[in-house]
Amino acid sequence: MKLNQECTLLQNELRKFAQQVILEKVDELDEARSLPFDNIRQLAEMGILGATIPEDMGGAALDTMSSVVSLEEISKVCASTALIIAVHNAFFAFPILKFGNEEMKKKYLLKATLGEIVGGFADSSTNKVKVKKQDNNFILNGTNPFVLNAQTNGPIVAFLPTSQKNEGFSAFVLDNDIPGLKRTGNANIIGLKSAGIGELIFENCAVSQNALIGAENQGKAILAEVQNLGRIFVSGIALGIAQGAIDNAIKYAKERVQFEQAIINFGMVREKIADAVMMIEATRLLTYDAAMKRDANENFSQAASMAKYYAGQSAVEITTQSIQIYGGYGYMKDYPVERYFRDAQVINVICSTPVEEKENIARERIG
Amino acid sequence: MEYFFSEKEKQLWQKAHDIAENMVCPIRDEFDEKAEFPLELIKEMGKQGMFKIFIPEEYGGTGAKVMDMCIAVEEISRVCAGIATAYSVGALGSGPIVYYANDQQKKKYLPKIATGEELCAFALTEAQAGSDAANIQTTARKDGDYFILNGVKQFISNASVSDVYTVLASTDKARGARGISTFIIEKDFPGLSYGKEENKLGIRASVTSELVFEDCRVPKENLMGKEGFGFIYTMRNFDRARPGVGAIALGIAQGAYEDTLDFLYKHDLLSNQYVQKKIVDMATEIEAARAVLYATARMVDSGTKGFSKESSFSKLYPSDIAMKVCSDAVALMGPYGCLREYYLEKRLRDAKITQIYEGTNEIQRTVIALELTRDQGIKVQQAGGK
């Protein structure tokens, strides 16, 4: 698939940045479960943190295609960095831009573009957090266990159950310094250890009505849009993980000699490479197709779910087989593929699980 | 499914089950996280007779039945595959002594291995000899009443905690695989030390490190069997040991399945047919894996000769199923499946090694392909012509 010139330039720039800057510390950060703040700062300077934000608000106003290509390039080297960017752009900035009021946009979007804040995302819509209305405030209690960008210490777009009678939930933007909101350390998670996934704990946390994005109990439609865009971005990350893993494995297989020849000569290795190449190409086509549909203002909901399902499952399979190509070495933390494998597991279930994606796809088709 | 365990087998299962639930389960997270060998537990398992099942009766064991190994290892692995690996390395290490050592050597080493007083390990792999196992560079040079060993063994399970090792070294490099011999090496032999300890994705309770030989002096009575037969002994020992890896994989799959079913029930997700289909496929594949494993174990224990193909089946299929079940389980449990506290992520990390160690699944497929074509009277040139 031929990318336009703008997109190609961005791709080259990020490929270089990933290789020259991100690569150096990626394993160290993973091992320490530390966030890649240096990467984020430099990506902000390159405009990547304002990808979804219009130019008149200081953003880079990239189309979906360019965002996906950027995430793919970053994720080939560090999926955690890519996820932080994707969450910030799709799950945080986008709903504020599309559904927030003017005051909110002014308050958050310029800072988001500059990387002064890196926003997070919490989905508590399924009643993990209890909400009580008191005057003009909502009082929150409970724990949300799987918050994206919890540790970037920015404000968080949260979907919270505001209706006692299960009539719906609402979208909020929660400032990082509101009393009663606590962020725990990194979730002890298999992969994406540098992405700052964590918990939010609400203890009598009072959130003003002014923090509502859109109308009360109208969160469902907002969440659906956020997730649709999120699926495309996450597919781009999965694509990068799969590509990065197999690239490493191919390089290794060319160097590793067993039975007096490079193992790349063996049919069982070549078959894995062929499978990976096919799956990656199919993922790329599905993901780019979903992105282009969105950029053309077409309905892209089914395309996004297909991309996400296929990208996630392929990333899991390809990273598993990449370890296999390395053999015993692939199981050791001295080599990079085990990290790709761990990251792929998490990417596969972000936004929604493969089971949920299949249901979305069937529902879209059946009507 | 009913596999008609004997009374003795039922008792062994019960013992393994009690150990797994009461002793392994409480410590499994801690030892995975710290990547530490559970020495105290392994010693206690020895006291309870768990190593006796690897050793023949005349040397203090209970019969060295492959079926017994499968029953015990599967049940421990259902709770923790890292600890199951730490335990079952004893079978891999003692196997060559059981089958290829002379009576004097057996008397000297096996009774202590049977009680768990001494732990044993097996050392074949080297940096340049992974799948190409015959390519080992470690040498054993004759010097009077001794062999002098030099070389570095890599990725050796339990290396730093064992007392006795069966080690392969080349006594005649010119003869390639037919110049390899097996030695029984004690940890106190001068010139033996431990090198780099590996930081692994999974089975972290099983420590893995280098075993370094620097002019290590080994008495010539510690040569096992005939000089130049080491590689053959090893391949035959692998034929008996591979079901052990199948059992580890099966235990992982079974544990993941049980946890997932429990999770789905608690989250009220079992009425969903997408979910039902996945769960049913898991259960079916696990049962198929168990069937091939137990059938292989019974076949080996029957005393039949030649079971390389079946032995490879019994490792290949359960290990592929373990990976599939764990991956599918993550897809079902969603983000929870990725969090340490739900334990599934550890099973997934552990499962990956079962496709790799004791011969990658590609090597298993090569072994099976060779046997299948041989069965049909077809001669096929194998990789590397070896």
C-alpha cells in the first residue's frame, strides 16, 4: 500500500527516532517498570502528542493514517511508548475535542499537545466504581483496576456509572490533583510494563458536574466512538509489535548456525517467517483500511473491530513464533523477543477482548 | 476421562495433589517473582518419597515408571510449572544413571537421589549446541586414571543447586556424535563451577545457569557405559524423559483451564456461546493431550523397544496445547488475564518453555518425520545430514 508523501516523511522520521533514541533504553525501562518520559518529551516536540488535535488549538491535526503509521514505527521498538501516545491521543484528547465544552478544550488541549500533560483513560462503566450524586458533585468510591496512562500523572478521561438504575454512564475528565483520587504503582502486569498501566482508587472523591464530557448518562455513545478510534490505534501498535518481533527473529536466524548452517535455511523456520509475513500484511491492510475509512468519514466500526481482532491475535501468534525461532535464547531476557511476546498479550485485550471484537463484527454484519 | 489408575497410582496422585495444594501453592508467586529455587520444598518432597518414583526398586526407589512421573509432574505443574521443572529435572538427570550406568555407579548415586538427599541435573546444551546437540565442544581428555574436562555447558536447569550431574563431553572430536561420552560428575570435583545465571521469561523457580569445566578432574570410573556412546544414551534418555515435559505442559493447560472456568463463572460469562465454544475446545484439546501422554507412558512402561515417535508426540502435542489454552484463556479473561494476581500470565510465561526445552518442537517434528518416513521404508535426508 502506498502512503502519501506526508505520511512517508513522518514514517521515516519516527523510524529513525525509534532506532536512534527509543531503542537504547527500552529493555532497561521494561525491567524497571519505568515510564519512558524522555521519549514522550521528544515525541511531543515532534508534534506527536497533538496528533488528533486541530492546528488552531496548537495540534498537529494528523489524519488517522499518519497516526497509525507513527504508532507502528514506535511500537516496532517500544510498544509501551506507543501505547502511552495512543491513549493520550485517542482515549484522552479525542473525547475532549469532540464532546467536551470550550472551556475544557482550552484547559487541556494545548497542554496535551505540548506534552505538559499526558492524559489517561479509565473505563469504570461496568460498576467497578460506585457513584453517588450530592448537590452538584458526584462522589466516587471504589477501585478501577486497569487504567491506561494511570502513571503519566495527567488528567484522566473516565467513564463512570452515574445512574443508580443502570440507565447509563457518563464521561468525565478528572484532574490529577482532585482530593480522594489515588493512583497506585504500576499494575503487576505481564507486558507493556513501561506504559504506566495502573489502578485508580477513589475514596469519597468529589467530582464537579463541570467535569462532565457531554451530557449526564450519555457516556455510552462517547465511549463507543473513543473505542472505535482506539481500536485502530491499538491495531497499529499490535502491527508494530509483530513486525518488530519477526524482524529481530529473522536477523537472529540469519546469524545462528546449527547443523553447520544458518537456521534461516531450515523449512520450519522459513514457514514461520512466511506465516508471519502474511499475517502482518493482512493486519496492515485491515488496519490501514479502517484508518482510511475514518479519514474518508465512512462508517469504520466493523473495519476497526476486524483490524483489532486480527492484529491482536496475530501479534500474539507471531511473537510466540519469534521466541520459537530463537529457541532457548528467546526465553531469556538478554534477547528482545520475550518482551514483544509479553507486550502482545496485553495489546490483544486492550479496548476489548477478542471475544467482544467477534461479537462486534457479527453484529455489524447482521445488523 | 477414566484412565484406570492402579491403587498405587491413585495414591501417588493423591500425594502429589496434597503437596501441590498445601506446599507448592502458597509459595509459587514468591519464588517466581524472586526467581529463586525452592530448595526447602524440593528437599521436603524428597522426604515424602517423590524422587523415589524416578528410581528402580533395587536402588531405593519405587520403580522408575514413566506413568508415575507423568502423574506426579502433571499434578505439581497444575499448580506451578516452575517448581514442577525444578522437581522433574531429577528424572532427566538420573535417567542415564538408571539405564546406562554400571551397578557400582548405581549403588553409589541412586539411593541418595531417591531420598532427595542429593539432587541431580543433566548437562548437554552449549552455546553452539542447542538443537544441534551433537555439536558440543566440551572435551574430556584421558590423563592416567582421570578424564580432564574443559568447556561450558549452557542453560542447565538446577545447575547451581545440584550435587550430581550427568554431563556429555567429547572424548574423540574426530568421531563427532560417536565420539561423545557421558560422565557422572559430583559438585565437589575440582575445576567445576557455576557461570552466568539466566534471567528467564518463565519457570523462574527453576534456576538455570552455566556449568563451567576448567581442567575438571573426573575419575575414570565415573565414565558412564561405553566411551563414544554418550549421544546414543542421551537420545534414548530423552525418549523416556520427553513425556515429563508433556506432563508439565499438560499441568499448565489443566490449571489454566480450571482457573479460567472459575473466573468466567464468577463473572457470569459462561452463558455466552462464544465463551462456551472456547472453553469446550480447551477441555477437548486438554483431554486429547492427556490421552496421548498417558498412552505413551503406558507404552514405554510396557517394556517395548523403540518409542521415539510416540515420545515426541507426547511432548509436541501437550506443549502446543498448553500455549494455545493459555493464549485463549487470556483472550477470555481480558485484562485480568494479564495481571499477576490472577496467575494466568505466569502460566502463559511458563508454557512457552515447554515448546522449547528438551528438544524444540521443531526437533520433535523432525524426529517424528524421520520415524514416519522410516516406517514407510522411505529414506529422507535430514537437516545437516546427521
